[in-house]
Amino acid sequence: MGCDVRKGRAMRKWGIVISVFYAVIVLGLLAPAGLRLAMTGSTAPFFKTLRDMYTSWLVWVPILALIAGQAILLFLSVDTSQKRLKPRTHLAVSVAAGSLLFALLAYAAFCAAGAAAIGDKFLDRFWDTGTEILWIFAAFWLVWGVVFYLYFRNSTAVTTRVVSWLLKGSVLELLIAVPCHVIVRRRGDCSAPIATSFGIVTGIAVMLLSFGPSVLLLYKKRLDAYSAHPSK
């Protein structure tokens, strides 16, 4: 019993450390890099400074989704060792977090592809208002929530499988976003690079996010192995 308590505390501590480290990367590295990427070669950037970007509430929607998703998946990774959540509750939380992050990937790919296809007109049509953006994102979340629930409802180790999907999805999204960014840059679009740079940063952020729960699950397996074979 004492060993399980110590293991649970160690898992929670490492979960907090990984979550804080990831938040620092997103806020201090990826978001500024995305702004820089969008401004390079753009004649009419959405945001001219970091202050402009961080004071926009729309920017905080994907940032908070990423950080919250990372924290939830890490919590679920820790909680599997404690078995506190009922199976259906665990499934619902895993599906909600996983589909949220996958919706973010799908929306980012949609934005990058749209910007590459119709250029600056895409932002005028689909990024005209914040309400429009949220409705489209919510639609992606709903669709992927249904898909994830139907796919994972009879599965075991749901968190591990969700993380695997996110890693594969982030790679696929980057394969869409990077060529789209090259297209809009070469074409000399004014504002379209903000959409493609959003796609690139989102793909990288989700890829990094998927490593957090994976590392914690590996750490859990090692602790379980030590518990199963105590030193004599």
C-alpha cells in the first residue's frame, strides 16, 4: 500500500512538471515562432507584435486547448495506476480530450489547405469573425468526438491509443500545412501565411504534446516492474 502511494505521488509530481514544461514551450517558444513565421514575407500580418497576439482572445483558444489537453491526458495516465475513475467516466474524459486535440489538428489542416487553395479570400470568408471560427471548430470537435467514442468504446488502454492517434495525426497535419505554407509564401499572399503558420505550429505542438503522456506511461511501466519484482 505504501509503495502504491509513493508511486502515485511520483507520477503526479512528474505529471505536473511535464505539464508546466509544455506550457512554457507553447507560450514562450511555439507561439512567438508562429508569429514570426506568419510575419515573414507578409505585407498585412494579423498581429504586428507579441503583445498584439497575446491580447487577442482568439489566440488563447488553441493555446488553452493544447495545455488543457496535455494536462488531462497526463492526469488520465496517472489515474490508470490509481483506478479512481469508473471505466465509462475514463472513456468519456479520454474521448473529450482526444477529440478536442484532434479537432484542433483537423481545423488547422483545413485552414492551411484553404489558404493555399484560395489565398487571402479564405481569411475573409472563414476568419471574418471570432464566432465563425468557434462554430467551425466546435463542428470538428463534435464530429471527432463521435468518431473517437465509436472507435474506443470497447477498447482498453484508451489513453495510450488516443495519444498514438494524436502523434500520427500531427504528422499528417504537418504534411499538409508545410507545403501549403510554401505555396502561399511563393505566391506572395498578404495575410494567408497566418493560416498556414497556425497549421505548422499546431502540428508541432500536438506532436510534442503526445510525447508527454507517452513518457509518463513508460515511467509508470517501469515503476510497475519494480513493484512486481521487489528487491530481496
